[in-house]
Amino acid sequence: MSALRRLVLDLLKPNEVETVQFARRLADIEGVDGANVSLLESDKDVQNLKITIEGESIDDEAVATEVEALGGTIHSVDEVVCGDRLVEESPTHQD
């Protein structure tokens, strides 16, 4: 099976969990080389985050388990890159 190399998630997390802690916990998952967490929207109870995770062999189930352990909910998987190398998205006429 091809290695999962990039995963981009849209999720909600409770405000009680610090964004830095969220990023560190995801980056500490085996197979993850780094995690980028961007705040998209915030209200009094929750924050909407875009999370980009890269690594040599990401375990998507371990990522989902950690997100849930931190009180987060994955809304969507917005990008997945698998294979021997990272392949960047190519622009199309619709873009």
C-alpha cells in the first residue's frame, strides 16, 4: 500500500485546548514529520482549524484518534497525497 505523505483536515476543536498543544500532539504521532495548524474561524466555544500534516508514512487512523482524544471533530479531509513523493496540485481551467 502507498504511504500517506500529506493530509489536510478541516476540523473543530474546543477553545479549552490550546492550538499549540493541538499542533504538538499531532506532530508527535509516529510517521508525522510536521504539522501546520491555521485558525480559520473562532467563536466563544470552538475554533475551526485547517491542519496540514506531512510525513513519510502517516497513519490516518492514529491522527483521527488523537484529534478525538483532544476533543476535536474532523469535518472533512480536504487533501490526501500518497506515494513515493509529494505531488503538488496542478492548476486547471476551473481555478
